[in-house]
Amino acid sequence: MTMLNDTHDPKRRSWVAAANSADCDFPIQNLPFGVFVRAGSAGQGGVAIGDQIVDLSAAMALFSGNALLAATAAAGPTLNKLMALGNAPASALRARLSDLLREGGPDDLRRIADRALVPMADVTMVLPAHTGAFTDFLTSSYHTERGGRVSRPDSPLPPCFKYLPVAYNSRASSLRASGANIVRPNGQWKHPDGQVRFGPSEALDFELEVGLFIGPGNDVGAPVPMSQVQDRMFGYCLLNDWSARDIQAWESALGPFLSKSLSTSISPWVITGEALAPFRAPAFPRAPDDPQPLPYLADAGDQASGHFDIVLEAFIRTPNMRAAGQPASRVTLTNFQHNYWTFAQMATHHMSNGCNLEPGDLLGSGTASGPTDDSRACLSEATERGKMPLVLNNGETRGWLRDGDEVIFTGRASRAGFVSIGFGVCAGMVEAAVAWPQ
Ligand code: MN
């Protein structure tokens, strides 16, 4: 586990003024990596600070040693090479940038700020990595129980749920960075009238999740034990696993397929495990009669601090709200700690059969629902499969998402004695389905 160091010092402030406001997601204690695009240019690696981005290419002369190794690997159109290096080079770059960006530090970066700092408002953020494979887990017992009560009222959790982190192989090609619209899927399902038809989903939903980017991979046939998995875990983002519930209910003879592969949105900034170190938390407290993790998923350090205390929120902004200039309506307030398994257990389990993970691969945590009604982290739970529509703050109701609705996620980690850090937003708007037949 990452130890705390000078980069976490709560007294450290930046000469980038916006980084010092209490509600800023990107104070000097965060320094997440991302890929930005200027109009007409290719993607470039950068680091967020306040409302600015450090352009790593423009600042390259200020780095040496491991920090230079990391900055070189991160400067291109994806962060895969940086992720492949493991956490130590990224940590060296973080330490150097923290020093260059702090009040009272060396002024080398400040002197070239006019070309090495790029206002976020002037660029578009794109996917931070090329993701070869995306796996989505199902690790909140609260989410799984609410869903399972429909089909298995007596035993809503699958028998394996408390023994292994359940997952399915999802689709990497349809990952989208925050801001991209999501096209409502056409699909096949059994309608309430008993007929099986093909058409636009009538039960489009979001799932509020946290994503993990894999760092150095493993070879096929060479699993990585819990004791070594931390350095295979690079960083974290917010993730919206858009889900068409009508298609999902009909097709899932072998797990979900087209109901999930339509698109998945992620927030574009990769928050490193080091930035999140102050916000580590114990693994989910298992009930006395729950099974203990089998030895290959058990690790004392992971049990003590393998989880993260991250407040997660989901908002819906309808076309009417946009037209009237009203704020988005919050529909979920939850915490990542509600998930039953840690990311270290998910990654270890994923590799345990010899399956290889590669730098830039993405793991979704599963819908991060908690025990209370306001912490239900998808509409299927919050509206009891559309039957009990939510009332939004402008009086509109929603059972499922409508065309033009925007879904916005935020995430924030806080702890007394530390500076709070945020994830930025993961947002996407629903577009009307493609007309069919073509
Ligand atoms: Mn999901």
C-alpha cells in the first residue's frame, strides 16, 4: 500500500489559484493523469491542477530520472505506456509536479506557465487509455439483493456471491469519455403483451460504478497473488455502465450482452492509488455467518485498508431543466465502501485462472448501491424496475431514462486532516434510437 508523503501534506497549496478552493476536485494533493485534445491536434498526456492542465510535453525539460521516464511515457495520445511502468515512475513524477506546483517551491514551471499550462476550458478530454478489455463486476450485495428479489425472492444473492467477486466480460470498443452522447439501443425483448419484438429499449438505465485501470499486466498462465497485486493497479475513474433492462432481462441466458455493450462512459481523469492513499478504508465488514475469503483472496493489508471511502453521486438533468436553467436533480448518494469486494480481490480473482490482464484494461466495480433508499445506484433499484417513478426536483418523474436526459456522476474522497479530492464528472446524454429498419 502507498505510504503517505509530502504530496499529501494538507498545508501544501498551489500557485494555480483555482486549485486552492475548497470545492475544487483537483487540488495539488490530487494530480490525476489524463489525455487532452486541442482543436485539430492529437491527444496529449497531461496532469490536472485546479482549472488547468500541465502539458507534460511542454514541461519535459523540468523532469529527470524516474519522473522523466513517467512523463515521457505519459506524453503521448494514451497513458498505456505510463500504466505499464507500474506505480513508482508515476509516483516520482507526482512528487516532482507537486514541488513545481506548490506555493514556495521552485519557479521553473511557473516561468513557462504560459505554454506549459493549458486551461481545461480550451481542450476536450478523451479516453485516457486504449483499453483492450473491459470487465464489469457485481460486488454490491445491496444492489444484487434488490435485483435478485425479483427472480429469486428466497435467496436473492447467487450462492457464489460471498465467495468470489462475480463478473462478466463486457465490451471495450464502446467505451466513451465523459461528454459523449449515448444512443438509445435497439434490441429484442419480450414485451408485457407476451410478444417478442425488436425496437428502441423502453427501460434504459445507468449504473453508478468506480473503474480501475490496470497497470503492468501478467502473462497468460501467470497469475498474480494478493501480496503483489497492488502494483498491477494503476488508477481509478467514475464509470457509467449504461444498461437496457428490458433487453437484459430477455437475453441474459449466459449473462448480459447487447443490454450492456451499447456504450460505457468513464470520467477522463485517472486518479492514482497514491492520491487516494489518505482515503483508504477497511474491507467490507462481513457478517459473522458470512464465509471468510478463501486464502487466495485473503490478505491482512487488504482487509485493513484495501477499500476506499469515496462519496458517489448521480444526477439527472432533463431537457426541461436545461431549458429552464435549473440544476440537475440528484437521484443517488452512496459510497464505494458499500461494495463487498475490494479492487485487489477483483483483480486477483480475474487473473487467478491464468487469464492475462494488460496495461489499460478496465475493471468496473459493479453498481455501488448501499443499504438506504437514497443510495440505490441505478434506476432499476430506485424505481423498483420502473414501477415507482422517482420525482425529480422540478416535479418531473422518471421510471427510466428518456431521450435528452443527461446522467452526471461525481465522486469525492474526504477525511479529517486531509485535503479532499474529486474525480471530475462522468456525464453522458441519451440520444434517440437509430430508426429501424434501415
Ligand atoms: Mn455494471
